[in-house]
Amino acid sequence: MPGIRTLRKIQMGKETTAGTAVAATVIYRGQGLLNDDRVITPVEEDIGQMVDYPRAYIPKLDASVVFDSSPATFEQLGYWLAAGIEGVAGSQDGSGSGYIYQHDLANSAAQTPYYWTIEGGDNQREDEMEYSFVESFTMNGAADEAVMVSGTWRGRQATDAAFTTGLTPETVEEILQNKGKLYIDAAGGTIGTTQKTATWLGWTLNVVTGFQGIPAGDGNLYFSSTKQVKPEVTGELILEHDATGEAEITAARAKTGRLIRMQWEGSAFTTAGTTYTYKTLQINMAVQYTDVPTMGEDEGNDTITLPFRIVDSDSTQLQFINVPALTALV
């Protein structure tokens, strides 16, 4: 039967041993395509012909999954954070229903992600990609919309396989931008102290994780190990051109560091925890603005867009705290 667009799916399973493929345990609630990125190199040669012989070689196996922008959920955003920031187990919030997953971008050492086996395809064909990690991702939010996530996962090869059967989509809850709160404090202060109300219009966070495969000669065309090089994290805040906006323009001019917390809450847990009563996503970061913005406009409303980069300040760089009602990510 020919492939059908509506029968595409992505399934994932967390690997016990990095690079050893496992059966999928969850269906990803979004859209993406698994790509075979193997390199095929034709050979140029002088053999007295106008048309080349069909001679080529494959020096490298590689694969990726490019995920389209889709609503982030408390239940599945953790896959991105565990594979792109830091692989961590959840800890129960007291005796509550929530489990706390804290993913830190370390400053003095490389982090270790969780690795995944990803299955992708449709009713005609399924490929499998093992040793998968997040190469880069983007999160963003705008008023009256869900927080969105997109990006690229990298794996070592695409192999013809068959979907793990018997899985059904898990229940997820979208993270909604209008449920978010923004806190801005000066470097040297305490992050999360000063909420900025009636001003936050949107944001973007771009993360190049620094994780990469190492193409060492060890008998395989695919990478057999990974490492983390310097991550690159940039973004922007979109604010009303009000007193808060003016204060941040002043900070941009002075190159003053800022401590920023963005936090969203969802539905209440069946049993409240010691720290969290609701499903929660919190992003903590130390930033320096990289440009002094000019005024923008949105349907007659004056706005400002503040581009920033992540810096080290007050032992803060970039931290994600995600609190779903999940004892484990899968």
C-alpha cells in the first residue's frame, strides 16, 4: 500500500546502553521526519569516457530527525531537555504527585545526555535511528498561543526496521504562554524575586547544545562515542514599551547582566507536593543583552525586542526545571 501522510509517526525509547537500540516506549506527540544522512561520494576519474561509471563510496553513516514546531507539553518536553541539556532522573516532590526534573547547563564540565532510539516513518516504511541526542532546539512563546518547541536530533545511522507495536499516544498537557510569568532581577540579586507584570509579550530561546558524534576510526562508518563542545545559547525577550521596557533598554546600554526567570503552570496535581502544587516549567538564565533595541510595533502597540546571550553570573547560566506527574521520562 502506498504511504499515507496521516499514518506518519515518531516513536522513541530511552537507551539503557548508549548506542544499543531499544524498543520504543512512547509515541511523540508532534511532527517530524527521520532522515538518512549518509554521505555518498562519487569518484572523479580519467578513464576516457564522456559519462562517468557508476562508481561511488560511502565514507560516513549519519542520520537525523528534524522536528517541526509544535506545542511543548509538560510530559514530553523532558525528552528534549534530557537529550539536549542534561540526562537526569526525576525526584518526587515530597509525597506529591509531581516529579522534579532539573536540567542544568554546566559551566565547568561537559554534561551527559540521555540517548534514545527513534523510529520514524509511515505505513509503507519505517527507519530506526539509535544513539540519538538533541543537536539544537528552539523554544518560543507568543501571547494567546502555546509555548512551542522544534529542533534537530542527531543519531548515528538510519536502519530499515519495523515499528514497535502496541503503543498508544500518552495524555499530554500543553504549556500555555498566557499562563507564564516573567521575573527580571539585576546580576547580584536573587533570581525570581521581581515579577514583571503586564509587559511580557513573547520570547525565543535558541540552543545549540554542543553535543556531537566523534568520527573516530574504529571499524565503523558511524560514530561510536560523543562529546560536548561549547554550547551556544541566544534568544530574545519581547516587552511592552513601558517602564519595564525602558529599564531593560537602560540595562542593554550599560551592558548590565540580568537574571531572568520564566515560569509556566498547568493543571493541579492530584496530590500537592512540598514545592509544587501545579505542573510547572521554569527556565532560569543569566543573560547579557547584545543590542540596544529600537521600538517596534504590533497593531498600534509600541514594543521592544531585546536580543540576549547566556552568560555566567551569580552561579547561574541556564537551567530548566520541569515538573510533570511522571515518575520517569518513559
